[in-house]
Amino acid sequence: MTGTADHGVGLGMTNGYFFGVPIPKTYETLGAELQLSVERAIKESEENGINISGKDATPWLLNRIYELTGGRSLESSWYSRSSLESA
């Protein structure tokens, strides 16, 4: 991964990078629950007139997803982060 970032810097690029890590089979059920929770949180924000966008939307959505999943969303997030860091 360092090679990818180093290559971008060498080209003078100042943009960021996003790396996606697939959810392993053991977390597929949680992944489906997370997707439904994301969709529900977005729908709730629209239905309740919560007028948030940009950087203000992310904390609200993450908190609502955490509430909807009973905290299980952090487990998936932790797994993805640790997998990325060990790659």
C-alpha cells in the first residue's frame, strides 16, 4: 500500500486515497444489517427534516447506524481497519 501512496506523491498528486476491504464470510450477515441500517438512517434523516450535509452528515449517520445496530457496526469497522493496516 505504501507503494501506491508513494507513487501518487511522486507524480505530484495531492488527492486522497480510499481502499475498500470486503467483509469476510463470517461478517456477511452483519454487512447486510449494516446496509439496511444505512438505508434506514438516510430515510429517517429525510423524513424528519434533518438538514445535514457534507462533513456534518457523517457523524450523525455513523451515530444513528451505531444505534440501529446496537453497536455492532463498530465491530465491522474495526475488522476492516485492522485488515487494511495489516495488508
